[in-house]
Amino acid sequence: MSQEPILVITTGGTVDKQYFDALSEYQIADSVIPKLLATARVAHPFRVIELLRKDSLELTDDDRALIARTIETAPEKRIVITHGSDTMTDTAKAVAAIAGKTVVLCGALSPARFADSDALFNLGMAFACAQSAAPGVWITMSGTVFDGLKVRKDRAAGKFVDL
Amino acid sequence: MSQEPILVITTGGTVDKQYFDALSEYQIADSVIPKLLATARVAHPFRVIELLRKDSLELTDDDRALIARTIETAPEKRIVITHGSDTMTDTAKAVAAIAGKTVVLCGALSPARFADSDALFNLGMAFACAQSAAPGVWITMSGTVFDGLKVRKDRAAGKFVDL
Amino acid sequence: MSQEPILVITTGGTVDKQYFDALSEYQIADSVIPKLLATARVAHPFRVIELLRKDSLELTDDDRALIARTIETAPEKRIVITHGSDTMTDTAKAVAAIAGKTVVLCGALSPARFADSDALFNLGMAFACAQSAAPGVWITMSGTVFDGLKVRKDRAAGKFVDL
Amino acid sequence: MSQEPILVITTGGTVDKQYFDALSEYQIADSVIPKLLATARVAHPFRVIELLRKDSLELTDDDRALIARTIETAPEKRIVITHGSDTMTDTAKAVAAIAGKTVVLCGALSPARFADSDALFNLGMAFACAQSAAPGVWITMSGTVFDGLKVRKDRAAGKFVDL
């Protein structure tokens, strides 16, 4: 491993949710991911593409095709995608066929703007997995590095588990 | 990768520093690592040994031998050590010869109790690296997964860099 | 002023909102106010009544009568009410006639569980106002101690202003 | 009460302490008070003078005279001073004779940069006390609005108490 650049693609999801008092509800706001990477004092080379700003239940096949195309055309071999947790496994399937790249999906069960969010830990997991793991697709949630095609979200239990 | 348990050994360092008003200074307090892993909503099996509570400039050869022995005698093959950043590379050398285990050192430049600390991210990196990387010793700081024997801390710049 | 006990009545509102991943939305949860007062290291005597758990747009006349009755029957002369900001001024009207008590309403535009919330500041304002101000009803929001009958919420601007 | 401007004078103290990894110690850094007032979404008119940057054990008679002179020459009648807690009562004595102004001292037992600090609450208390209380000197710490001349810090207990 060396200082190979990492591409971070943000797509929205809970991690980026903000509470808007004037609307009495949450909405996905500007991605907090750049701010999290600054808090993490990351000196490793990376760039961020804010590709989408959607709750993952609203992602379409076209959205997933866009994510895949963005990965394929990027020069980077190491990719982190921040994503809503509800359909993270669907996007994992959509990018699994891309050769020669280590792609890691992560997100958060609690918005990053919360004081006690899992966001920063999950992002750290993904950043390391993108550097250490073999090419393929991975999901780093609930403290485990999962094979991206052998995992599911147990919504009631609030965690990711082996398929 | 599966649900192989991770052993987390805490030794002190900046990550665990607390501000004590009565003393008008920061000192290492109860390890905050268990609380960080709860915030991270980690469901992966792990256990924590609070082995030492020292600033890493005060670690002795005996301390390093204790850390090494603790790793060798543990059933776990995947180890995370939280450690002061100043002499992290010395401890990496002390544990590099242990066969068959993936050992990852991490810490923080800002106490975890701070609102904008790098602690949670670095811990996440270590937790993933312990699962993804090959046996050997690693350091996850400043956003990079470093070979534990090929890295140094650039104290003035406040980051870890290749040796 | 001395160590006269303060009664804190919580009624819900944004300040107590929590994000529930399984529901993909924010809802009012257990009041966070006791935890805020602990964080604030409050040694002043107080007690907390969790009276309601509602968004203030859903408060009814019966709810407001309950709040008023709770204040009237309490031994304390100094009252803090945490409340949703949207109808805080309506509740102020409902309690204005209570004699001999200093009643202060406060809340937050951002849930207290957020890292950058105004909740703790507003609660501090109310706690001091309850001790310093004359009997009557007050609202402490947006940094100002308002006469509770001479203020309105400018929802679009996200702040409280003089009527 | 109306929208009378508040003058905030920062002098340093624990509230502004930052941990500097390169030095392995804390130091008083740029005041966080402006950032706290932004987090608090304060719309009330105010200005901030960063007068000193000292631990309060290091304040001299000249420093206290400077604080007093700054208050006397300011157009504002409502003053908040953020200050180290150890000698807050000494500064209260030094400003008690100033006529026609409501002066409130506050600080924090935990640096504001910490996630669980009392800083924001204490600042809120002071901001309200400056608007509600009669002219004179006050101290808002540990949840109580104290007469600034009738209070002391119980260092061992970590709180302010009546004299």
C-alpha cells in the first residue's frame, strides 16, 4: 500500500440528513463528508464527487448506472461510496462487475450532524478497507467488513448481518 | 472475512485524555474506547483490555514486552491497539515479529472527548484494517493504512508519513 | 436570589427530537433535558416533570390548561418550560395570568442531540432568566429575553423577534 | 427589556483551552466564544472583544484594571465576561464599583471544544442574566445566578457555592 488516491462518491442517505426547523422535517443537505474527512485530519490524497443527494429508497436503476459509470471512468482504483443504508446492497450488486477496483460502500444509521453518530467510524472503516482489501465490492457497517454480495440490512435490529 | 473476534488493547495516549479542572490540566482517564465502539454501533464481536494508561513518551521496554505478550497469548488473530502517537512506531517494531496475527495501531491527535476529534475515524480505520489486511503490523493514522515498519510521525506537521 | 428550586417542565418540541433509522424520520423521544442539565454541571436545586411529548403544532387547549395547572399547583416559584418553538407564544398567553411565578419558555431550532444545537444555550438562558427576572412569562430564544406576550416567531427567518 | 446590545469580553480561561498534540499540552487558543454564539443562533445585537488570553491564575491587577476600564468606556450597559473560573470572584470585586451596568462573569469547568462541556449553557445563562438582572456584578456558574460578591469556587467539589 502507498499513497494511492481515493475517490469518494457521495449519494446522500441518512449520513447527510439535516433537520430543517422551518419545514418541521429532515432533508438531505450539502454533504458533510468533506467536513468529516477534515475532522479526521486525513492527509491521504482523495477527491470527493457529490454525485446524488437521495434517500436510498429513492435511487433508480439509472442512478445506479450513473454510480457504476462514475467508478469505471475514474482514474482511481480505490473507491468509497457514502450511501443510504436501506438499499446499499442493491448498489453493491450494480457495481460488483467492475474489474480492478476496490469499491467500499458505507453510510450511517444516525446523521453525521448528530453528536453520537456512527458516521465518522464507518467512513474510517471504508477508507481503510479501500486501501487494504482486494479488488471487489465491500460494505463496512456495524463494525464488520462484509463481502458486498454476502450481506443484508436487518432493519428491525438496526444492523448489517451476513446473508 | 467473517465474524472473527477482534481484541482491542488500550494503552492510553492522547485519545484518552480528559481535562481535569481541579488540576488545570489534561490527564489520561478511563479509556473512552468502549464508548466509541458503542457510538459506532459495532455489532462485530470484540473485547477490550485496558492494559496501560500512559502517554506514549512514558512507555518502557517492559511495557512493550507486556503488549507483545498480551497479543501472543490471546486467542484472537485480529488485534487493534490504541496508543499515543509519539512512539507508536516503536511499539510497532516491538510486535512486528508476532506470527499469524494482523495487528493495527491507531490513536488520535485530538482527545476523543473533543467534539472535533479524529479518534473515531482512526479507530474505524483500524477496525477495518484488522479484518482486511494481511498478517503483520499496520498503523492507521492521517487517513492512510501504513506498513507499521515503514512509517514515521512528522510531529511538527501533525501527521504520519512514509518513512 | 438564592438557591430557590426551579421546576423544569418538558413538553416535547424540536429540542427532544431523535432520528429513528427504522422509521426514516425524526420523532420526539425521551426528553434529553435531564442529560443537558447534567452536562451543564448544574448544582442548583431543580426537578424535571416530563409532562408531554408533542410537536407544538399538536398541542391542544387541554394540553395548555394542563401546563398551567401544573405550574399553579407546584410549590416552586421559578419555572422553565421546554417547548416546541412554533406555538410557544400561544402557551405563553395561556400561563400569563398565573400570579407570583417567573415562568420562562425555551426550546431549540435544532434537536439537542445534534452536535451544533442551540438547545443548551437556550436552556441556560431560561435557567438564568427564571432566577433573575420579575414574575410573569418570558421567552428566551435567539439570544434575547423577550416579554412572553410581546414576541412572535418569524418562521421563515428562523428566529424570534419583537411583536 | 428590548434589543439593547451586549458587550462580550473574553479573557481566556478553561473555556478557550485547546489541546496541542505537538506540544503534548493544552494552551488557550483563539476564543471559541464567537463560534458558540453562532451555534446558539443568537440574533440579539452584540460585539466581542478578545481582551486577554490567560489562565485566570495568571491575571494581574493591571489585567483586572484593563477589564474594568474596558467596561467603563464601552457604550453598552450590559456586559458578559468569559473568564477562568479560579479567580472569577477576584475580577468580580474589581468591577463591582462600576455604576449603571449589569456585568456578568461566566466560564466553564470543561473546555468548550469538548463534546460534553458546560460552556454553552453557562454562556446562555450569562447572556440572559445580562438582560434580566439589575445593575451590579453577577456570576452565572453551576446553574445559579450568584451575586458576584457573595460567591466562591469550591475547587475540590468542582462547583460554585454561596459564600
